[in-house]
Amino acid sequence: MGMNIVPALLALSLLAAPLAQAQAPSLAPVIEGRTLEGEPFRLAGLKGKVVLVMFWSTSCAVCRDKMPELRQNYEGWKGKPFELVLVSTDRRLQDLQAYEQIISRTVPVQQRFVQLWAGEAGYRDTLAAGPQLPAAFLFDKSGRLVERWQGRIPAEAWDRIAELL
């Protein structure tokens, strides 16, 4: 009986290798759409910069709690090859717009960053943000995904960004 298991395991391992290779992403991650200001956006257009993409929602308390930290770091890295991109996963654009109206009155312009709404008709992405928000993805200057975080972004993330700059 043990003799039959070895060939079966070998056959399974040979089948698993091509399957694993087929599932590996062969193309660079894609995020495309329009910013809240109506400007066209493509993640690929940010090559040469370190990019932190954060998926969030106005209904996510952790996400809203993280915003002041994101704004401070973003402002601190002005003039460096860094971009912060938010993708709202709100179901209704009105919820995001109401939040943005408050932000526009309370947050200085230099602390605002690119934002897209995932519900916009032309929006598309190939990242799997997952159900837990916030979900953050860090890309190096070549556009390669180097880190991914679910839930609260750890303090070490800012050190990692600094290393990549």
C-alpha cells in the first residue's frame, strides 16, 4: 500500500507546480479609474515613486482613525518620490462625498492625497483587498508589490517606506 502512495504524491507534486505557476501574477498590479476630482488615474503611471495604496471605507472606524497619521506622513514626505492613494470601497458615492466635504473644511490642502471610489463605472483593479479594512499595499519605485497589510497598518510600515525612498 505504501508503494502506491509515493507515485501518487509524485504525480500530485508535478501537477501542483504548473498550477502554482499559473496562479502567480504575471502582470503588474492594476488600479485604474478617476480620482474624486475627475482626473484619470493609473497606478502604472506612478513608477519611479514608492506608493502606498489603502483600501478603506467611511464606515470603517479603524480606517477613519488612521487618516491623521496618513496625512502627517504624507505631508512629511512632500518632495520625495512617494504617493499615497486611497481607494474607497463605500457602497454609495454620497457617503464618501459627505466625508470629503468635512475633510475639505478641516484638512490643509498639503495633507490631501489621491482618492478613487471603487464603485465608479470605469474603476478596475487586480488587487484582492479582502474583507478586512483597511487593506494596504506597498509598491517600490519599480511598481513591484513589496508589502501587504490587513487591518491596522503597523508602525514598521513607515520604516519600510522610508527604506524604499
